[in-house]
Amino acid sequence: MEQLSLDRFGRIEIPEKIRQQLGINNETKLSLKVENGQLILKPLKPELETYYEDGILVFQAEPIGNPETIIDDLRTERINELISW
């Protein structure tokens, strides 16, 4: 268990090791609640930006993983499906 302290403004710093483990950074929004005398912090998932462009609903989000790897995996999967016919 990590021991943390508050600075004079009431802020705490989450150790780098834990930030990396959770995949959070200084732009990550967190929720805070008190439960049974404990502070519980949870990273909030970023809201997806959605809009219409030329009549098509578009959303912007950070890719999960490497897009090139994902495309290559999908391409290989489709080729294998076609070959197995």
C-alpha cells in the first residue's frame, strides 16, 4: 500500500507506477466518492465526440491498440475465411 500526503492546497499526487498501471495521465478525469470512511478514485472514460458529416454519424475516439495491427489481423481473418470456402 502506498502512503500519500496532501500538499498545502489539499492535493495528492498519484505515484507514477500506479498512473502507468491504470493508464491515466494529467488529462484523465477521475470520479471521487467517500464510502465507509474511504476515498475511492476511479478513472472516468472519456466521452466520445459524435457529430454528423455529410449526413453520416461520425464519432472520434482514441484507437484501442495499434490500428495497423488491427487492420492486418482483420485482413488475415477475412482471407482465411475466403480460402476455407
